[in-house]
Amino acid sequence: MASDPGFTDGRAYSFRLERNLAVIFALLAALLSGLMTGYWLWVLEPALRDDAESRARALAQAQARGIELLLGRGLPPDSLLNALKTRLDAILLLRESESGQPLTNRIRLELDPETTQLPLDALPLERGRGGCSGCFVTEVPLYHPQEYRLMGVATFHANARSLEALLTDVRSTLFWTGGAILILIAMAWVGVIWLLRRLSESESNLSAVLDVAPFPILLLEAQAPKIRRANRAAVRYLDLAADGAGRLGSRVWEALLNDGLPSGEDEQREVQLEMADGQSSWAMVSVAPVNFSGATHPLISLVDVSELKLIQQRLHQAANTDGLTKSYNRRYLFARLAEEIERADREGSTLSVILFDLDHFKSINDTFGHAVGDMVLERSAAIMRQRIRGTDVCGRYGGEEFLVILPSASKATALELAERIRAGIKAEPWPQPGLQVSISGGVAEHTGAELDHLLEAADRNLYRAKNTGRDRIVV
Ligand SMILES: Nc1nc2c(ncn2[C@@H]2O[C@H](COP(=O)(O)OP(=O)(O)OP(=O)(O)O)[C@@H](O)[C@H]2O)c(=O)[nH]1
């Protein structure tokens, strides 16, 4: 089938099914023709010949008897010949006694009814004698008159009427049988053409449907993950182009293959792809088996979920982030701390936390205004984020309280970091004249107890820091 411009062919497409059907019909027609020819050659024709021969043999014998009777009357030669011409239907092989020249005549004669009564096997006959391959000739001279020697009597090897009747029978049998076969073959071909047209229609309809689909669709080969067909959206999305062998492919497609296609029918996979323009894109890949020409091919569909992914990320970020400080919020901190405690228990590693609280924050608000208070919160969170390690987590625990989670850190390490943060906030050059900010912190190390115990321990130390003059860290 010619490739259509839409559901792009990676390779010429062929209907194996319809091709097989056509071959079956052709074989059937050849078989029937062979049978008919064989039937004619090995059954009908031998029967025809046998029938004709036996009739001719009988006729020749009867005619020979008739001639014998005529010859016995002692007629002069001319009269004899005339009598033979008018009475018998035969070929005579007369030979002049002197010259020895044969006088072969095809004569219209009538049969003497008496002669037909003679016993049929009375005369021995030989076929093909005297140069007449289709004749039966008496083997011995029947009569020896003075002037002429009658070598024998011959007849065509068939009674014309019975042979004609037989031929008519055969021809009519052949005509009807052959006609029926031809009608069958013609009907079969009409059926095949109709079927092919329907298949072609459904194929082009499928191509049209797949082509207008706004998302990429690929039909793969049954045996290997190679593209057999791709719709326009797939050509655009995956930047597909045909190679020298007409096979579709691209760098993005190879990356998708390397990432692994879903194996199961209901399986879907989200894959991140680097597109032809260098941009990153997320695609939901799903696979469904479809049958073509008796083989199961995977039909791959891709849905670009980049925007969805972005929205998901934003939602996830919004759900876990504090709007003011852009640090993690309390919800996330609790969930993350639970995870880290579980990991520390599982791996037997250390884990520490620092609970910070800005000092006299109420008075900052009261003195400099709420907006300045917000700015102090934002800046303090940024200072914390700048100083922690990549594995640490820092977030807003409450109003002016912050929690830092330090996986694999002892309380000594945590203390060190807490002091650096405290010093950083204190040393920050705040833009408001007279604004001074300090922070207190309580450090606690996970000792195998539950999450609440760890936070309570940190809170107790923070309380002690507050009560012992603030601007300090207590372990
Ligand atoms: N500007 C601003 N203020 C906040 C925010 N959240 C809580 N606060 C204020 O933070 C203040 C906390 O005050 P307190 O709990 O009395 O503590 P403090 O004044 O810091 O005193 P100590 O903790 O004992 O040093 C309150 O006045 C809250 O209104 C916020 O998001 N923005």
C-alpha cells in the first residue's frame, strides 16, 4: 500500500492477510484448471477415442462385407465403382493390377442393411494401413478380379454422427464446468477486491483518525521496538526523520527507548525527555497491543504532561513551602523529620535538630512595623538556608520560630552550625537604623525516642537559652 502523507510510513506497508487470500484464490483457480485439463486429457479424450475406434472397427467390417457382396456380382469395373460410390460410405483402396497405383477415393455411400447383420469380428482389420492413419483396412485382399485387385476397405475411425455427438457432450460438459469455474474465480476476485478496498478504507480511516490526534502515536514493529508508522504529532514531538532505509527515528526517540517503554498493557510511565530544541519535556507514555496482518504490534501513545508536571511541582511546592520566607513549612518539616528519624533508626546514624526563635520579635514588630518584621523573618530564613549543608533541611516552624534538621550530624556539629547561623543573623547589616536582631536556639540529638521527644528536647534547650539571656545556643 502506498504511504499516505499523514500517518507516516516508516516502511512500505503490506496487508499480509489479503495477499494470502489472493494467493489462495490463484492457487484454487490453478488447481481447478489443472483438474479440468487432466480430466479432459486422461479421462474424456481416451474414452472418446475408444468409443470412436470401436464404432469405426464395426463399421469397417460391415462395409467390407458389403463390398464383398458387390464384388461377387462380377460387375465391370466402372459399374462396380459406381455401385460402390452409390452404396457404401467408405474409402476404398483399389490398386490397378498392372500399374500397382492405388486408387484411393473418398466416396459417399450407403450401408447395405444386410451387411450390418454380418458378424463384426468376421474380418481381421488393421489400422493405418495403405497410408491412411485414421483408417481400418482389411489385412488380406478381399477379391482378385482380372483387372483390379481390391486391397481392402477402409473407413474413418469414427462414425461421424456419433463422434460429433460425443464431442458435443464433451464440449458442453467442458463449457459448463469451465464456465462455472470461471464464474467462481470471478466471484472470488470480486470478493478479494471488495475486501481489499474495505481494508484499504479502514486503513486510511485509521490513518486519518490517528493523524488528527493531537498527541503523538506510534505503531511499532511486532518483533523489535522499531517505528513502523507515526502520526504527525509524533513526527513533530519526537523530531522524527526517515533514514536511508526509510526507517523513522531520532535522538529523542532513542532516548525514550533507552529510558524503557512500558511493558504491560495497562502500564503507563512518565518520562523526562530532552527535546530537539534542548528543552526538557515530560511525557506520559502508554502502550496498547493492536493486531495487523495477524501479528500483534505495540501502539505507543505519548501525552505531553510538561505543563501538568509544572503545575504539580508548583502545587507540591505551595503545599510544602511557607509563603513569606519561601522555606519549608511546618507540615513539610514534620513529615521530613519523621522520614529522617526512620532512616537514622534504620541505618543507625545520628540525627540532630536546632530549634531557633528570634529574640524580642514582638518589639521589632512594634517598633519598626509588621513589614520590617516580615523582612527580618525572610532574611533570617535566607541566612539559615545559606549556611546549612545540602543534606540539611531548614524551615519555618511557627511565627518567628525555625527548625533545622541535620541528618547524620551529632549535637556538637549541630551546635557549631547553630552558632554560625546565630552569628550570621546578628552580623547582618539591617537597613533600618537602630534595628538589631538576635536569635536563640536549642539543639537536641535523636537518641532513639520518638519525634515529639526530640522536638521537646530542642524546645527545652531553646527555653533555657531564652531564660539565660537570649542570643545564645543551648545544647
Ligand atoms: N511581622 C510578623 N510578625 C509575626 C509573624 N508571625 C508572628 N509574628 C509576631 O511575632 C511575635 C512573637 O512574639 P512573642 O511570642 O511574644 O515572642 P518575642 O517577642 O519574640 O519574645 P521572645 O521570644 O521571648 O524573645 C508576635 O508579636 C507575633 O505577632 C509574621 O509572620 N510576621
